[in-house]
Amino acid sequence: MGRTSLIIFLASLAVAGISLATRFPQAAGTLGQLINRAGGPQAFVLTKVGLGHLAPVPPQPFAALAPPSWGAATDTALRHMQERLTNNPADPLAYAIHAQLGSLYLQKVR
């Protein structure tokens, strides 16, 4: 029973130290910076005990990113083929254009 109590006591001290370090990072110095870089006390502790894969992922600013430009070529090709079909619906190659349009829409969805 003594060994278990010691482990619980030391774990409690570690949690108290980590919580103090996150509340007062200027006083804790390096430990506070390490905890903040790790993503908070929970992620820091989980990483230190070898369970870093269970640490929560911090929110990512996805909305601030610009949309990728690699879809612009597909959009341009779609617009040109739609204009071609609209301007000349009796085109003898209309079936091929419809097939290409279908392929481009599938590509855009991917």
C-alpha cells in the first residue's frame, strides 16, 4: 500500500506543478513554455508518459487558409465545355463533350 500511495502523491504533485506552471508561465519559466508549446497540460503529461497519440489536437485555423489553386484548371475546362455546348448544341461531337463534362465533374468532386 505504501508504494501506491507514493505514486499517487507524486502524481498529484506533478499535476499541481503543471497547473501552477500554466497559470504563471513567467514564474515557471521553461516548464511553462514547454507546456504551452505542447498544447496544454493534458497534452504535455500524455506526451511525457508515452501516450502522446492520445493528446487532444489544438484547433486549427482552416477557415483562414485560401482555397487551393489546383482546382482552377478543372473549373476553367468545365466553363469552356459548357459554353461550347451552349453556343452549338447541334455539334457532331456533342456526345464526346458530354462525356468529358461528366469526367470533369467527377474530377471536381474528388
